[in-house]
Amino acid sequence: MIGKVPLDQLAKDRNLIIEWKAFELRPEGLEIPPKSAEYIARAKAGIANLSRKYGLHMTFNDQSKHSRLALEGAKFAEEHRLGNEYHDAVFAALFQEQKNINDPKVLTDLALQIGLDPEEFMKALVSRSYEQAVAQDIEEAYRLDIHSVPCFIVEGRKAFGVQSYEALEKLFQGGDPHLIQL
């Protein structure tokens, strides 16, 4: 279990339904040049800071370069009402277990762990049944000028980056001068 993050807690406190949307930091088919040692050090430090701040065990993962299959798997899990459990499992696999979240075997193991039918899940990945749904989410993100994650949107207002419980509550209530209005 990864612990309760502010969004999870707010959703529980306010009985909210979270709608996840797919977004690729490293788009499938696009190879990003290797990062400098300085960049990697900053990324590791940033993740360590978030880990301390939110009380979550998180470490830098250089195993996963892409996430398209994980995003497609999320659509399957959401369709089977296990979306939040799937997102938690993928988060743990990526940041805690150093697994490749674009590997069908890794994803199928995660699906099994949360109660999804592994054969049906693998069939969906292999057939790319959710490829179009993921592509639509990504297109929507670009239309909304979203270029980084996390991004939280409530009634047209959005906030980028990791947010505290209080900041998310302000977003939900409609007030925060730091939010970008759509």
C-alpha cells in the first residue's frame, strides 16, 4: 500500500469520484536523449523530497521509459471498477518496486493482484483494445494545454504539480489565485 495521498483523502472526505485521464510524459515511439548526471541527481532529489513530504516510499525509476500499455491497462481496470486500485498498484510498481510499467507481464501481474482476470487483461493489452481511448485522453490534454502531470481539474479550473490537501480543497471549493482558469 502506498499510503494516503491528499487526493485520495479528499475524495474519501468529500465522497468524490476521481476520473483519471491518460497522459504520457514520454510519448510512445519517441526516444528521449539520455539525461545528464546532474539532471538525474535533481530528479532523484525531487522524488526523495516528495517521498519525505507525503510519507510515501518513492525512489527514482530508470526501468520505465514509456507508459502507454500501463495507461491502456488503466482503461481496462476502470471499466471493471478497479481503476483506483490499479493506479495505486502501478504507482507502487513504478516508484517503489522499480518495475517497467510498459511490460505486459508486469502489468498482468498487477492486474491479478488487484482482482482483475489476468487472461482478459492480457488479451486487452495485446489487442490494444484501449489504444484509441488513451489517444483521445492525450489529445484532450493537449487541447486543454496540459503538458505535465499531475494536473487536477475541477469545473474548468486546473492546478499543476503535487498539491497539498488544503490546495486541492481550495480547488474543489473554487478558490485559489494560483490556479489557471480554463
